Amino acid sequence: MNTSHGKPSVWRRIARAFRSGRAERAELTCDEVRDLSSDYLAREQAREAMTDTLFDRVQRHLGSCAPCRSFVEGLRRTVNL
């Protein structure tokens, strides 16, 4: 699946990272975290939408990125309406 901009989807990029062995080392980008934010929130609520490793990587990014934290918090508030 490609995006309309001709870039591989976030899931394809992450799958390639896992296959190449760099998944644990590579930092997620803000675009990747935003693309994964719904799955991240579902995983928080124990609905197992993503692997533990990926969940930890999103958490690590959110710990150091205020704009992404704000985005996820806004999405969390919207979902909880």
C-alpha cells in the first residue's frame, strides 16, 4: 500500500525495518507516530493493536516529542467523547 505521495506506508517501512534488524534501533519519525497513534491508543486500552516493541518505540518517541504528545492527547480526548 502506498500513500498518495508515492511514499511507502508506515506499516511497510516498519516491516522493512524489522526484516533488516534495525527496528529496535531506529527512532520513529513524527509522521510514523501520528500514523500509529490510533493503534497506540488501542494498545493502551489492552486491545493489542500493536506489538510490545512497537508500542515501546512509540512511547519512547512521545517521551521526547511534545508536538506528538499533544497530537496523541488530542486524539485520546476525541476518542473518549
